[in-house]
Amino acid sequence: MLGFESNEDEDALHSVKFIEDVPMIMIVEIGRTEMEVQEILNLKKGNLVVFEKIVGEPMCIVVGDRLMARGEIVVVNERYGVRISEVTRPEEKIGERRE
């Protein structure tokens, strides 16, 4: 049948449209570090916490506990943003590196 969508196609489209306006939290991970509780309790204003990532290294973009993309931090009108540079595969995990 030319020109007609199957019921499966219509159902899939309806399912996607149904959830398009559901709010989700997006997290951009700048870095992680491991610290002992005593070190955290001793933090004071002006202390420096060093992360493993270097300037220009891709940042992880996580939506709903799933790695969705990687990007780089940018400044737009004095606010931080993320420029997406890579969309990840569904099976890819946070912190995993592509070869």
C-alpha cells in the first residue's frame, strides 16, 4: 500500500509524540575526583579541587542516567553552555572511551 503508514509506524510515532514534552534532567559532567571524608570536611573557601580532565577534553552529557553525548564547555553571553561534538551509541557507558 503506497502512501499509507502501517499501524506499527503510527503507533511508534504516537509513542514518541506522547513523551516529547516530559521534562528530563540533563547533566554535563566536568570532572570527578575521589576524596576522603576528612578532606571534604576540611574544604574552605578558596581551596582548589583538581579534576583529571584537561582543557578541551570532551565532557559527558547524561540524560536520565544514560550517556547521550559528549561535548565541550563554551561561554555564551557570560553563561556556560555545551557544544555537542559527538552523539554516543546506546550501549556506551559513562567514562568509556571510543577507540
